[in-house]
Amino acid sequence: MEGDLAKRRSQRLALEASQVVGAWSWDIDKDRILLDRSLAALFLRDIDPPQLGISLFHFLSLIHRDDRERIRSSVSKSLANGSVFEEVYRVPTDNNETVWVRSKGQCHFAQEDTPAQMIGFTVEAIPGSSSIHASIVDRLVDARTLSIAADETLLTKLIEAVLLEAGERLATTMKDAQVNATERD
């Protein structure tokens, strides 16, 4: 129980530090994707209340049509072999603009080795921006999870401090890339 609380806290800190648009959870058996408030604002502008969740089919219909098949295929691959789902894709907005996002999630399996749930987060992505900081944040989140499992309190605190710094650098990199992209337009 305490480990779950610490894990959720670490995920929250990592998400806050890395310019996260939001977190999501997919109950695979029920085919219900639940989005937090900020993701719901991006994806579910016309659905009230968003707490009810949406199906994978509905979710795919909300992303850019040219990205749908690639995302569907990546989700299927993750379900089949337990690999991490990680993709960059576009989300059309109501005002005919496009938001680029990067989603990462992990499939969790039931006791019978059948996919039960996928949990992840989505960050704003700028095409062509450096992904090195995003990769560092991803690896630090994984390292923190391992340090918690090993009951290494001091190591966990050190990783959290580095994670916050890496998240700030990721945010700065993304903001700079966005400013540069805007100046080019």
C-alpha cells in the first residue's frame, strides 16, 4: 500500500516536471479509456462527463486520420508482447489547429497473462525537437520505480531530485523549440 502511494507520488512529480498534458488509463476488458481533466479538455471537448471514458475506437477517431493506423498497430503490438507503448501523434483541435503529443504507456497483465490495463501519460511534443531530455526523464522514472522496489530511500530521493531537474530542462527545451517554430511561421 505504501509502495503504491509512493509510486503514484513519483509518477505525479514526474508528470508535473515534464510538461505533461495528462495521464490516462485503459481498462482493456471493458474497453474504457479514462483521461484526466487536462487530457479530457484536449480530446473530449464534446463529451460530458468525460469520467465515463471512451472506447479505443472512439479515441482513435479523435487523433489525426494519418496517424490512426500507426497508433492502432502500436497499441496492438504492446498488447501482444508487453512492450511499452510510445508514440508521437497529432490531435486536431476545434479551431483547425494541430497539437503534437507524445504518449507513453505500459500494459499490465492479469494472472492469466492476458492484457488487463494500460496506464500512461501524454506530453506535448514539438516535431523536430530534441528528445534526449524526454528519454532521460523516462529512464529516471523507471529508475525511481526500481529504487522504490529495492527499498532504497536515499537513492529514491536522489533520483527524484535529478528527475525534477531533467523535467525542467525538458520543459525549457520544448518551450524553446515551440518559440523557434512560431518564429519560423
